[in-house]
Amino acid sequence: MKFSTSSLDLLKHLQIVSGAIGNNSILPILENFLFTIDDNQLNLAATDLETTITTSMEVKAKGSINVAIPAKMLLDTLKALPDQPIHFEIDEETFSIAITSDYGKYRMMGENGQDFPRIPLADDTQEVRMPSIDLNRAISKSIFAVSKDELRQSMTGANFLLEPQKITIAATDAHKLVKFELLELDHDVSTSFIVPKKALNLLKNGLPKEDEVVLSFNKTNAFFNFGKTNLVCRLIDAAYPNYESVIPTENPNKMVIDRADFLSSLKRLAIYANQSTNRVVLKINNNRLTLSTEDTDFLNEAKEVLSCAYEGSPLKIGFNAKFLMEMLSTLDSDEIKMEMSTPSQSGILLPVNDDDKENILMLLVSVFLNR
């Protein structure tokens, strides 16, 4: 069986699916790309059994084939070649693969594509549609809050809560929480499921800016289809924490401040903070924010003062500077609002500018202050 294509075009498509390949594959065949060719269409697939990505492209082919080709060797070969036509010849009995370029000929051994794991099918699914740029934005603004703690399995992904005309994506690691709402969507589905972090990262990096995403799902898998690419991920089978119960509703103390100035100040103070706690103290009164930090082990300390707009009683509250900087770096509003109640309660960050198509809320747990 023979087929020809552009080396650069093939490389671009392989890089799309390569993200699904795991670092420590439990089965040798998972270190391969699956090539399926029929009627001049090449379908590509890669999987780690939890996440699968497929895409397709046009090639010039003579015959049909279903073969697994070593992923790393093929990627490294294509990266080392300038853009040019390349020709594949595959032995249908031994699955030996010969690649011919303008520079020479290369041979590698493949495997029978029939031994490749079965790609999940979208059976008994429900479906919603949304602009890809909106989903990309929701994931980008929330993924940093996903937990890395494997003992808390439900938190190692983001919770998708679907309600009529609305999708809420929530992520938390018990120290910080992001709740991102996509509004004005055209669907009437009501359900929820947890998407693993690996799939979220692949979507964040792979979603096109101008396209529509078709999200379909059943009890075990979610299917994200955009253009000629389909990402399938196994859903996390666990109950997501009731994050609404930890969001304080009574927050009489409200501060509005320039986001860039606040972030810059925190970056400077974090240099002097204790490296284990990263604690920074916020003292707010009379439209004046005083930020301070110290590391008593090394006798380091720093203090800065910023202007702000403040409503409420004088307040002294502590936060993890690293987490607070993550939130401020993720928000893109010129000004942000912080809502707080007492030093022992969590603080809420909100963008000042309104958006009819989305809402975003970030919550950060306060840290203990030495009296």
C-alpha cells in the first residue's frame, strides 16, 4: 500500500493528536499513531486509554490500510525534514514502513492497526454547541485552579454544570476556586460531569479561535468535535464538591483597585515572603491599601501602599501571595473588585467590567494572621 502527502501538512496533523499519547504507556502500542487510509483520506488517532484524539487529512493513496506507526520516530523524522512531498510504502503483511523523501529513504516497523485500542463511539449522547473561542476562554481562566492532589480525584478535573442556555465550569483545589459561567447559549440540557485536567489542557491549546465546538457526552465519555478534530475523554467518576456552599454571600467590605498595580506590588513583595507560606497581609482603610510581608526565619520584610476605592470597615486580612498573583494574572479587567467580610473568611475577586455573555468569580481562602 502506498500514499503521498506533504511532510509539513502531515506533521501539523500529527502534532494535533500527539498530545493524547502518555509519557509512560502501559501498552507498547499506545506509543504509536494509528493510520487508517481509505479513499484518499487519512484518519489519524492517538490515545492513552483515557484521552483519545482523532483528525483527518487528504492524501494521494493507492489502496487502504490500518497500521500503527511509532509516534516518536515519525515525529522526529518529520521535524528534521523541510517541507517537501514524502512517500510512504507499507507492507500489508509485515507492517514494515518505508518513507522516501528528497534526501533519502527511511524504514521503521509498525504494528497491525487491528491491535490498536478501540476508539470510543458517541453512543447515547446529548449534545450542546458553542463558539470555540468561548470554551477556550472558560478553560483558560479556570484550569489553574484544578487540583494536583490525586487523593482528591474529583478535584483533578473541572466540573461542567449544564443548565438551559448556560454552562458553568468550576475548578478548585480547596485553596482557590474559579467559577466561570458561559451565558446565552442555545440549549436546554441539564446535567453535570467532570472533565480531567489533561483533556482541558489539550482543548486549551488546540481549540481554534474561529469555529464551533460540538460537545456531546454520555455517562462515561465527553466528545469535543471541532473542524476535523475530535477529542474524547473518559469522565471522572466521582461527585464534585458543593462549591456554592463555600462562597460567602455576605461581604460588606468591598475594594476596587487597579489590577496591574496590585499584581506588580504582589510580585515585589513575594520576593520577601516566607517561601513556605507565601503570606501577604492586606490592611485596608480609607481608600488606602497597605501590603506587607515578612520572613522571620531570614529577617526579610517588605511593605508597600496603594490607593484604592474602599467601602466597609477597616480590615486586616492575609492571603497566599502566589495564589493571589495567579488570579490577578488570569483576570484581564483593568480594575478588579475584592469582596471580603472577616479575616477568617475567604475573599472573592471579580472583574469590574460587565460582560453579557460570561460571568467569572474567583475565591481565595484567607490565611491565618499572627495577632
